Amino acid sequence: MANGNEDLFDNEKPNYPKVKVERKEGEPTSAFKGASWAALLIGVSAYLLGLYNAAMQLNEKGYYFAILIFGLYASVSLQKAVRDKYEGIPVTSIYFGISWFALIIAISLMAIGLFNAGSIDLSEKGFYGMSFVLSIFAAITVQKNIRDTEKARERD
């Protein structure tokens, strides 16, 4: 026969406290933030490692390095200008236009440089192009995440 104590032990489940991460409304998840930062670090690191190991002259390496930095800055600047306009924050049309122009120029310089680089294999050109695009996209995403997180925390 079962006594009252056996039922108590059979139905008892550990009562561990559930840890719930408080995330503000509109704030990106930690996983998305981490993936964005990882993509940025992987893209920039791969690009720079490729440049470091490349068999090209130092002035060519400097050209590709400058394009990466210019592209990252231009993409973040454009993301900020687009977001400001969307949120009703005043953005001058000259700044908005320059932001678009700078990003287009950075991408064009990269494409033209890779197209005309006779000393770089086609596989290396693809590597530089893909790591450049990954870096730009990730920079935009990281900037968006930072802004969304800050805005969500300001609401409180």
C-alpha cells in the first residue's frame, strides 16, 4: 500500500528558479548582437589577414586597407543618416547625399581595384570582395543593434 509520503515524492519536481533575461521591447536579442559582432570581426579579420599574407606591394596593401576603412565608415554613416530620417531627426540632404556617395565610391573603388589587379588570382579577388561585403553589412548591423539597444533602454 502506498502511504501519503510516496505520493509526495513521486509528484515532486525540483523547483529550480528560472532565470529569465530581461530584454527591453525593441532591443535585439543577445544572439543577434553576438552574431553581428562575430560577422564584423570575422569579415575584418579575414580581410586584414588576407592583406597581410598577400604577395603585393605595400602601396597596394595600403589602398585596399584604406578602402576597407572608408567603406566601414561610409556604411555606418549612411545607416545613421537613414535611421535619423526614419525617426524624424533632421538630416540635411547634403549629409544624406554625401553618405550615399561615399558608400557608392567605396564599393566602386573596391570593384575597380579588384578588376584591374593583375597580380591577384581570381580566387583572391573573390575572397577580398566577399570579406569586404561581409564587413560592410556587419558594420551596418552592429550600428543598428547599438542604436536599437540604446533606444530601448532610454524608454525606461
